[in-house]
Amino acid sequence: MTTAGPAPRSRPPGRIRRLLGTDLPYQMLTLLVVAALWEGYARTHESILLPTFTETAAATVTLLGEGELWRAAWLSNQALVLGFLIAVALGVPAGLLLGRFSAIERYTDVYLSILLVTPMAGIIPLLVMSVGFGLASRVILVALFSVVMAVTNARAGIRQIDASLIEMSRTFGASEAQIWRRVLIPGAMPAIMTGVRLALGRAVTGMVIVELLMVSVGYGGLILTYRSHFDAPALYAVVVIVLSEAVLLISAARWIERKMTPWATSHHSPRSTA
Amino acid sequence: MIEITNLTKRFTGNRGGTVHALSEVDLTIADNEFVTVLGPSGCGKTTLLRALAGLTGWDEGDILVDGEPVRSPGPERAMVFQNFALLPWASVLDNVAFGLELRGEARGRRHATARELIGLVGLDGFEDRLPGELSGGMQQRVGLARALAVQPRVLLMDEPFGALDEQTRRILQQELLTIWERRRLTVVFITHSIEEAVLLGDRVVLMSPRPGRIAETVPVDIPRPRSFDLHGLGRTEEFTTLTTHLWERLRSMHPDTHPDTHPDRAGARR
């Protein structure tokens, strides 16, 4: 803290100033502007396919009160959570190993690239044919979507560790296990957490895509249903809810990331967290 | 005592030829001696130190420390690194205690030892800071404290002050000597600074490149404790004679040296 002198007495101004130091008020302002533009455009271009902002907001509130939404959320999130956890549980260790033992890289590099660029939608028919329409194929697709981020970031995390830290540990007699525990994993942690956050984003994408293209259940199922009813406000409301969930999850991931790696300066934290 | 005999290390160069990183190096270092190793880039001085540390192997010859052959890193040797090599996520206290932690010493005991050494290197009050919050000089104090914490008999220092600015380097040189005089341990100190080699060492081992070998060993008969502001020690005749001699030798082995080359230019290259 650089402020000198006695602490200011009046508390509300301090609280407001602290709030202004975060990104939240500015993001809210952006939202407000977008909402106003949306409202204006939708009112002047009346169309059954384009609800106004207020209609969407109202539909969102209504939808939140309905069991149908929560059943859909429950279904969707099963695939999301399981697929994401599998991706992290397999992807992070795989990435760490790839980073440490670059000899393995030869065997795997091209497949990672394929996984990174392949339009996943293309393998959906394949999955359905082999695993069926059940939870398993949705989980697999979510995992496939997100695992690449976990692998590549964990690998990069190991690669960017200063080699002299490993040498230093060896001069103090560290075993390979100690080097992993005391140097490699903490050193890679910022990148691992970035990978987890990006994997979460891709998992949400995967969750919705699989429901839209393959198994119309959950959120994707709701979107398809409302589309067939031309119920645009409800359709938009589902999108809003999915987006909100994604934002919440990613904010939580970012918060955990910052808590776990306070020494790292690489992540984009709000200015005032020092 | 450290006995290095006939140490030779070869590796295959880019164009397939064999390069001698070290060639028939013989060197004996007495207990509590402060030896500085001086030489231009590529003379193998860092390879020699890494071999002593047990970080790298070699092709021929032996290294004995107190009669025991060196195969791997050992508890009687500790190293100080040019780039400090501190754990960025660990506090000063945990960094200093790191060597003890790796040896399985209990938290309370290793922290007590670490606090004592943090005091020795003048970092009282900085125990909870992260390395990123410290200046380069302070970071190297942490590196030195970490090495001393494991109570080594031999301290291996790889251009430890090379990354520091001139003033900080002088202060740390002085403090290193004070600590060495108090603790009595063997120091092998790599440097490319002639002044530093003479200021610190009991002996200066001059190495020459391609192949890396010992060109000359020069005893430094300047009495201790040495106090070296350049207006005192730096102006004595012994100091001038030694540094001039070493400079002549170094200049003759420098690849840029040519009869037409102005000495100032060669000197600027380091």
C-alpha cells in the first residue's frame, strides 16, 4: 500500500473507490450499453425471431422458475462435470509427462495437433455409432473438447521452468520424486491452472454442441425445442443462462488460479489486487 | 581436500569433430582454501565446476573430495548459481531452508537454521518475501544462505556475482570474504573478472580454451583480511602486478587478439 497518513474515516467512499478499482463496474456498464442498443434495435426492427432485451430478461426469470430448466441443467452438467474432470485428470498428468520427457513427444505431437484443430462436430457421428446416445458419448465428447487445453498448457508449464532450478535441486541431492513435488509441479502450476480454465471453457462449448448436434437433451435440447416453437425469448433466455453459467465457472476457476499461484504475474488479474 | 587428476571431458561438436571441453586438468585444492578459476568463455571453467558438483560426467580422470570419488552431488558440496536459481513461489525462509528440506529435516529445525543464515547474510526482516520482490544482490544473498545452510565443506560458486551491478558486486565480494574467514570452508569460485579473481582468491587458476586446460596457477600473496576498496588494495603493487600479468595472458588467448587490434577493443569484449 502506498497511501500515507491516517486511514480515512468515512468508509463508504473507500468502499466505492475499491469497487471502482475492480473491473466489475466497467463490465456492468458495457452490459448496460449493449442491452440498450439491443432493446433499441429489436424495437425498431420488429421480428418474431428477435426478442427485445426486456422480453429476454423476463423469459429468463420465468425459465429460472421452471423445473424444466433445472432438469436440463442437471442433465447437461452431468456431462460437463464428468467430461471436464476426466479431461483434467488425464490431460494434466499427460501434459506434465510430455513436458518432462520430450522423447515421448515424437509419438504424440501430431495427434495433439489433430485434436487441437479437428472440428469435433465431425467425430460426433462416429461417437454415436460406437457408444450410443447415452451419457457416455456426451461425456466423451466434452472430454475430447477440453483435454487438449489441459495437455498443452501443462506441457508448456513444465517446459518454461528454469532448468537451473532442477540443477539446483539436484546439487542438494533431490530425488526425481522430490524434483516433481518441490519444483516441477509448483513451477508448472500457473500454466496448469490456465489450462484448467481454458479446458473448462471448451468443455462448456462441447456440452452445448453435443446436445445441439447429437443428443437433444439438456440445454441444447431446450434450445432446439424453443426454436421449433418459434419461442425466441425463451430460446435467448436459455443462451443467457448457459452463458451466465460459463462466466460463473470461469470466474471461479480464475479466482482459484489466483489463490493458488499468488507469485505468478502472468495471469490477467484486476489492477487492484496487490 | 579436493584432488582433480587428469580430468578430460570430450563432446562431439556440431560438425562431427571431437571437442575437448576439459583436457588433462590437474588441480589440488587444500581445505579452507579460496581458489578462483579465471578464463575466457569456452575455457571449460563452468564444466569443471559442474563436474565438481556432480552435475555432469567426464571421460577420463578422477575427482576426489576428501578421498571420496565424486559420482553425483553430495552433502559436503553446495553450489551458488549465477542466476540465483531461487524458487519464485517460495519465501526467502523456505528458499534458504530448501536444501535442508530435501534432506528431510523437520520444519522447525530447518527454519531455525535458515533464520540464523538469513541473519548472517543480512536479510533479517525479509523472511516472508518472495524472490521476485528482492533486488539481484539480495537474491544472491538468499542463494548464498541456502548453500551455507546445509553446512557444506566445499562451496562451489559459478560466477555468482556476474549478474550484479558493480557496487552490489563489491559489497557482496567483501561480505563473502568475511563469511569465509569466519566459517572456514573451501571455496571454488568461477569468474571472468580479473580483479575479482585476485581480490578474492588465495590462488588464481587461469584456464585457456580449446581445449579447456589449466594455463597457469598464480598464488595471490596479499595478506588477509583483505579490504578492497580500489583506493586501498586496488592500488597496491602486488595487486597491479598480478592483474597486469593475468590480463596479458588472457589477452594472448583471446580470439580477437591480433597485432593490429587495439587492446581497449579486446578488453571491451570480455
